[in-house]
Amino acid sequence: MVDAASKVSKKLNKFEKFKAEKDGLAVKSELDKFAELGWESVDETDLTQRLKWLGVFFRPVTPGKFMVRMRMPNGILSSKKMQVLAEVVQRYGDDGSADITTRQNLQLRGVRLEDIPDIFKRFEAVGLTSMQSGMDNVRNITGSPVAGIDANELIDTRGLVKKLQDMITNRSEGNPEFTNLPRKFNIAVEGGRDNAVHAEINDIAFVPAYRDGKLGFNVLVGGFFSARRCEAAVPLNAWVEPNDDVVDLSRAILEVYRDNGSRANRQKARLMWLIDEWGMERFRAEVEQAYDRPLLNAALEDELDWDKRDHVGVYPQQQPGLNYVGLHVPVGRLTAQDMFDVARIADVYGEGEIRLTVEQNIIIPYIPDSRLTLLMEESLLERFSVDPSPLVRSLVSCTGAQFCNFALVETKQRALAIARQLDATLSLPHAVRIHWTGCPNSCGQPQVADIGLMGTKVRKDGKPAEGVDIYMGGKVGKDAQLGTCVQKGVPCDDLPEILTGLLAKHFGAQPRSESLAELDGHLQVTVSE
Ligand code: SRM
Ligand code: SF4
């Protein structure tokens, strides 16, 4: 293992210091001890920081009730895995729930530290892992949620994403080679035409491209969001074949970043800052050296030439007679019962497979034509609609104040309430993607939205109040581009009116003529507490 921290800089930030004292992965062998001690007696840095290396997050907002962040390569899991996750959440009663994340992943809530050793055994038995899903590690690796079933797909990314995860996490055992990066790191491997995973906002993005008639990936690097700075990824001027080269090149980039990224100022530690410091020519040369063979220049253009799809609804698969059905999960929140129901539906109607999207929704693939009508009658589809109202349909929200101590505002409940209210009063010619994020960390990706709302503190009528900064202009799909802040400090209470104005001016919204009663079906969605 490389002692990266000492190699790079003598001036280390406080995170680097505690990592240098003890690697995050070290707590893996201490879980039984922690479970016996109880969370109040665990060393503070182990409790609040190092446990995140195993995907176990102490929540200062709900002390003693932990969040567990999984890994779901390409957003795919089996019904068996979903059942195990549902059982974990179920044992915590009203405290237990799960969230689908903006990286097509699942986070479990309410978990007690004393149960972690048992929970991890259950995970292992079905091939689930939460290894290296937080802190200075590579996050869940995203890929098209319709990989292998999309009739128009270019590259099926499932195997590649799994291989990448296995390399980075040492097949979920934990890989000390990559547990001490200077900062978090995101990788996306897009195999479709519509850029379903927002490739451009990842530290490494592989996007499909033909070079000399051969299909492979152009490579982009350095995309990220942070409170201080947001950047779209830029071309590395490299093209790789869709095979182990993807894994090898990712490894090379990670090594270069690990050994050279800034460990002094944590606000300037993401990959793009290193690219800025060196310039792309040097960065590419260093990566090429670590890759240990010549890098091929990028193809002139990539194949991202479709508008982004949200996959909500019923769609034919590339396999004749089979369909995938996208269920809308309001702001990604699931109860234990929802999870059992989704697993059952995947078993009864499909082939026991479930997929997650970066819009925090669920896809059930492999549904035969003959089973569609019956599926549509399932009561779960009243909550998880295949045809939700337009603003609710495209709503994305980060965790917010309910569980996140960085949050400046409550997000999920409010996001849903406002979207439902506006859907009841406005008719829209097309979907408008509204993304909520509770603070400038941008987990809810407001910069990719048509309208992005970033939590902030404001004053209203002379009193402190919850508010948002408004972002607009985010484009997704073929010509993805980041939105920018257009209005600052809007009190949340004023949002219905302000959003109505924006929707009318920029998105063709008209006052609705139907009565509210007609929308009843759409208004029944709720987020469980
Ligand atoms: Fe995030 C930190 C939740 C996607 C940028 N993010 C956090 C923490 C861990 C803070 C904390 O300890 O409370 C949040 C946990 C709250 C909780 O209890 O759920 C949190 N981030 C999330 C999730 C769950 C939002 C969601 O509701 O979907 C997403 C989990 C993804 C996953 O499965 O791994 C999530 N976070 C993102 C994204 C979006 C993405 O990856 O496409 C971003 C912006 C992209 C990026 O990172 O470049 C993002 N999160 C951050 C940052 C700012 C990073 C930076 O460089 O400054 C932080 C703060 C930090 O790391 O210091 C952060
Ligand atoms: Fe928490 Fe802020 Fe991320 Fe929302 S954007 S989950 S409030 S860190």
C-alpha cells in the first residue's frame, strides 16, 4: 500500500491526519467490539468518520440510528437482495426506511450499531456490500439503468461496472490501495445514447464512441460538484475498448489522483483541481505512464445523441415479448413494506431483478407482454405510479434536514408537497425536472435540473426562515450542460408563487381547468416519515 498522505504534502488537513493515524478500513475488524461497546463508547473518530469506510454513517440528527449506504453496481439488484434489505429496515419499525439515491443506490435508515455484525453477515450471504461507499472512496459506480435490455443500447455496461467495483473494493473485502484517496471520487460508465447517468458530473466518465469503426468509450475526467465549485468533466483525449482497459485506465487515474491530489486544502482536493494544477497535457502523460501502455486519442465525437429518458412507464425491451416497467417512487423514499412489495412484484411478474435510476426510481425488467395487464392492477402501482403527474414525475431530492446535519432546509417532504400543489394548479406541455438539494454540497444535483433549488437560510418578515437559491439552465442527455444560479435567497414559503411564474414564463405552464378531484389519483403519493 502506498503511504500517499506522507508522499504528497507535509501540510495535511485534519482528515488526512486521522487517516494517517489509522486507515478507515481498520474498523472492519473492530465491528464486534463496537457492537458490544455500544455507540456512545466508541472512539469519536471511529464512530463519526472511519465507519463510513464500511458504509456505516453516524447521523448526528438521529444519534444511535445509523444510515447504511450500499453499493449497487449499475443500479441493479435481485429480489432476494431487496428482501434482505427490507428485513434489515423492518426490524427498526417506524425508524426504518430506505432511500434510492442520486447514484442509483440504496441507503438504509434507523440501523443500530449493535446489529451491524449480523447485518453484514446477511449482506455477505446474498452478495450485497456497503464497502467503501462513503468518505474518501469511490462512490457507487453508475451505468445505464436499462443496460442489456435497451433495444438501442450501444454497450452493455453491467459486467464492466461490476469488474470496476470488484477492483476498487477487492471484491467487497476492502482494498487498502484505494481507501485513502484525497477526497471522494465518482465514476460513471454510460453505454446508452441518452446519457442516463449524467456522465458529465463524474470524476471519470466513460461515454460510448466509435473510433475507426470500432465501438468503445471516450473518457472524460474531473466532473464534480462541491460547495465551492462545480465543473462538468473535460475530455482526457483518450479512447478505450469496452473491456478490461476500462478497469485498467480507471486504476491508473485513481493511482495518479491518490498519489498526487492535494491533501492540504480539502476544499481543493477533487480530481479537477489536480488537472488544473498540472494542465491536461501533463495529467494525461502521468495517467499514460500509470496505465503502462500508449493511450489512444479520443474518437472525434461520442454517440450521446438522444434526449435523456426517465424510464418511468412501460417500454419494450430488446428481447422480443418482454418489457421493462419504470415505477415512480416519490422522492426515492421506501418503507420496508414497499421493498418487500417491489421484490415480490419482480418475482411474480419479472425474473426477480430490480433496477434503480439516478432519478431515484425503480425499474422492473423482463415482464412478458401477457403479464402487463395484471401488473398494472397491483396496488403498489397506486403509490408507485407508471404515469405520475408531470412535476412529481421528474422530482429529485436529496436527504435534507430529516437525516442530514449539513442541511439548511427540509427537502423531501417539502419538494413533494410543492410539486403536488403545482401539478394540481398548472398544466404543462412537457415534464419539467425540479431537483432539490438541502445545501451547497449539491447531492440532489440542482445544476442538472431545469429548475434546481438549493437550500439556504433567508429572512422573511424580519425573521430567519428556510429558503433556496434557484438554478436554471441545466441540460441533460446529448448536449448536457450545467445550470447556474439565477435567483438567490427565495423563502420556501414563497416558492409556489415563484415557481408558478417560472413555469409559466419558461416552460409553457397554463392554469389548469380540471377540478382538483380529477387529479386525486396523482395526489395520493406520500413520503413515509
Ligand atoms: Fe452527497 C455528503 C447524501 C450524492 C456531493 N452526501 C453527503 C453526506 C454523506 C453528508 C453527511 O454525512 O450527512 C450525505 C448523507 C445524508 C444522508 O443521511 O443521506 C449525502 N449524496 C447523498 C445522497 C444520499 C443524496 C440523495 O438523497 O440521493 C447521494 C448518495 C449517492 C450514493 O449512493 O453514493 C449523494 N453527493 C451526491 C452527489 C451526486 C452525484 O454523485 O451524482 C454529489 C455531487 C457530485 C459530486 O460529488 O461531485 C454529492 N455529498 C456531496 C458533497 C460535496 C463533495 C465535495 O467535493 O465537496 C458532500 C460533502 C463532503 O463530501 O464533504 C456530500
Ligand atoms: Fe445533506 Fe447537503 Fe447532501 Fe442534501 S445536499 S444530502 S443536505 S449534504
